[in-house]
Amino acid sequence: MASEQVTPPLYGTVLLKAKAILDFILNTPTPPNLKEISDNVPMTKSTVFKILKTLEFCGFVRCLGEEKRYYLGTTFLSYAQKTLSTFDINLVAKPFLAQLRDETNETVNLGILDTSDSTVTLLAKLESPNSINLVSRVGKGMHLYSSAMGKAMLSCLPENEFDAYLTKTDLVPLTEDTITDKKQLCENIQQAKANGYAIENNENQKDVLCVGFPLYKDGRIYGAFSVSAPRYRVAEGNLALFIEKGRIAQQNILAVI
Amino acid sequence: MASEQVTPPLYGTVLLKAKAILDFILNTPTPPNLKEISDNVPMTKSTVFKILKTLEFCGFVRCLGEEKRYYLGTTFLSYAQKTLSTFDINLVAKPFLAQLRDETNETVNLGILDTSDSTVTLLAKLESPNSINLVSRVGKGMHLYSSAMGKAMLSCLPENEFDAYLTKTDLVPLTEDTITDKKQLCENIQQAKANGYAIENNENQKDVLCVGFPLYKDGRIYGAFSVSAPRYRVAEGNLALFIEKGRIAQQNILAVI
DNA sequence: TATAAAATTTCTTATACAGAAATATTATAC
DNA sequence: GTATAATATTTCTGTATAAGAAATTTTATA
């Protein structure tokens, strides 16, 4: 849906063919042999064969057994490890968050879950063009129970992990509206789960309202982002805009993760 | 060293170039930009650029940030998952184990660690050409503390996991030579770790001697294999042969895992 | 042993590729 | 704010390479 590049490049047809073959192996329950592959990708048997042999040479596939079935290779294990170790949600999400900032004219934050002490680590803050800004600092840890991003991420936790968090955490009040009752927090998180976003209204920082969106995909919590504004600037229509545009940003980011 | 295919295939030069680029990104601590890549692979900048754009289109790399640095893509996460879920140590190891069987003229076994109940599951049994064979059945579970493959795998466990195993396990005797003393087992495993192989002499099955080799790589225990023979057939020189040829098979298998 | 099916190899022309060099886009110095 | 340098991207062209048809070898099955 986004206006991204969808036309294949005019270079590297072999790469595109190789990917089609790899994807076919990926999506086939039992490892296929040459015939099964060439029957299911738009290439002749000899072309598939030659590409497979090169992929095998590269360690991208392995051909095993008397039936000569093709398996994805162990090379991908190293690549995947590197992908994870250098994955930068900050860089991935930033363009979409900048757009969200421009659409809402408010400050947009990006955070990740710090599992060591169950807090939100603020990775990036895209300042509102409006003059009066909020006091937040990149790197600062916030509580999960009081912040919009934190509550958004809580809403994605598996039940047992959420229970563990609830058990071990003291809900220390930060403002007069901080939720300090565990049952109430539970309900609040349930609501966030149902909505797909979490609202924090004067709970974490005085006179600030935040809408937090989780970045959750394939069972993994990549982080969360939020739109935050001084409460006086958030009228009814404004909040709806935050939610609408936030949801779009969320979809866009998840699509490229 | 093995007489495997080492000559690049005469087809798919773009694939080979693409792999060189991916490998450079893999081995560079901070994600490189175009210039850094093209300075380090034997291609011109424009060639590297065009391949990168196609790799990006395929989801194999992503270009992020103002500095346009290249990261390995998330596509590899799916590929790696599939690699692991279809990984078949049996098929990978079999040719080398068949060779070992022929070199020793004894039965060769392949097993994996069943972590659910801490036993060895026998995956394959390559029968000795000699007439008198041993009683073992594919699928049969053996104890880690009494079998050669089990002890080989124990020698690769991280210390805390080994301690946990020792604590929870009753060393029930299977023969008159089964090690039933935990301290003695500890020393035996230490010895196996130092040797790189484990010997089981009449401990698991009466009148049988086994030499077990672990298949351990990158912190992962893929399984173990063993050469097993009736004790009366194992003279001094024979045992040395088992160890020598077993080590070679182990190296060969680990090289292709 | 005969037959079928699948895997390799051979061969050839159109085409996709590689690199040089020009251009555009940044970053940085002045 | 302009000049300069560094990097990224595009254009262009001869040549190497890829794609497919078909023959051949290998392997499975009757």
C-alpha cells in the first residue's frame, strides 16, 4: 500500500530466480527434489539445476540423501544471527515516525523493552515543531506500568510473563493519576490489548497525554512508539488523529521489520 | 582437505558476487556503506551497487540511515528457522559414518540428545559386515551416563547443565561395570572432554566396547556417533584405529554441518 | 532385464552483466 | 553561504553469461 519500490530492478535476474527457488524450499513442508522445484517455479529444469548447484556451492542449500532433496543451508544461521545482532529498530522505524510527527505536530518517541529491569528505554525522540516541549531524554528509563509505550508493550507480553511482572513490581505513584492498583492496571492493559494501543493520561508525567503503540511481530516485541502532547493541546479530534495516524505508522513499520 | 567440490560452478557469477557482498557485511562489525563494500570485494562500485539494490529488493539486505549503511535483512530469519527445523544430522553424517563402518569393519551408531528425558535417541545404525552383531535398535533410548555417545555428549554440556544432570540422575547399574559413583563419572567425563572422545567398556551392554564422538559446534550439540564392537574383537591396535578413523569422520562431519 | 523417471550435460543465441565514466547527491571545508 | 570533496546513482556498450531445448546419463521401478 505504501509508495515503496515494488518494481523489480533490471539487474540480477539470477538473484531473483535464486530467491524464488529458496522461497519455494522455505514454503514446502518436506524438502523438495529438483523436479518438484522446477515444476513450481517459472524456469526450466536445467536452469533450476544450475542455480541449485551454485546455491549449494555457496552453502545456501544442501542436497541430501538418495532422493536428492534440497534443504536450506546452515549459512543462513550465521546470517540470521548477524541480522538480529545488528537489527536497529531505531533506523527502521525513524522515517515513519518522522512522518507521524509531521502529521500530528506532536512529539513522537521510540522505546524498547529493557528486560533486565523491566523498564522502557527511550531510543529516539522526534521533537514536535511546537515550541513548548516535554521533558524527556533519550536513554531515560520509564516504568512499564505508567508510560504509554510501557503499557503498549505490557499488552503484548505472554500471560505468564505479565503475571510475573505484576507480582514483582511495586506500583509507585509518579503523579496523582498513576495507576497503583494491580487489578486496575490489569484491566487497563486488557483494554490496551483490545484497542491495539495504550493511553497514558497524566500517569507518568504531570499534564502529559501519550498514546503508545506496540511493535509486536512473530511473537517478538521489537519496541513501542508513542505520540505525546501536553494535555491542554489534546482535544477530542486530536486524540482521534493520533490514533489514526499512529495505527498507520505501526502498520508501515511492522511491514518492513 | 576432503575431496569435495571446491571448484566454483561455471554458472551464476552474480550469485557468487552477491555472496561475497553478504559475507563482507557479515564479517564487518559496523554495517558498511557502498564505498566500504566496493573497496573490499573484487568488483566495481557500480556492480556492487546494482547487486545491493537487487539484494535489497529480495529482502537480503536493508539500506538504513542517512549514512546508507547496509544491514543483513530479516529474510534470513525465516530461512534460518527453516534450516533448523529441517536439519537432518542423519542425512548429513551418513556418508561419513558409512565410510567409518567400512574402515573399521564394525557397527557405527548415530544418536542425538533427547533433552526432555536426558537420554540418547539412536537415529541410525550402520551394521558391521561381520556376522555377529550387537543388539541395538534405532529409536531406542540409552542413558547418558552409561553409553559412549551419551558420555561424549555429556562432555560437551556447559558445567551448570552437567551439574543439573548429575543431581537429578540416579546412576542405575546396567552391567557389573556401569559407573554408579557420581564422582567417578565426573572424572570419566573430564577424561572424555580431554580426549575428545568417550570410551564405554562393558558399562551399557554386556561384553560390548564403544568409542563415542560428540558432534559439537558453535555451542550446539548436534548429536554423537560411536563405533561399537564385541569386546573380544577389540585388540589394542583395533581401538587405536577406531579412535583415529572416528576423529577423521568427526572432523569431516563437523566441516559440513 | 526392460522401462520409466529423474538428474545431469551439452549446445547456442539472446540478453543480462561488468565496468568505465558521467552525473547527481550528499557531506564538509572555507 | 558558497566551494570542494566524497559518496551515491545513472548511463552506456561490448562481451561474457544465462536460459532453454534437447540429448545423455543416472537412478528407480516394473
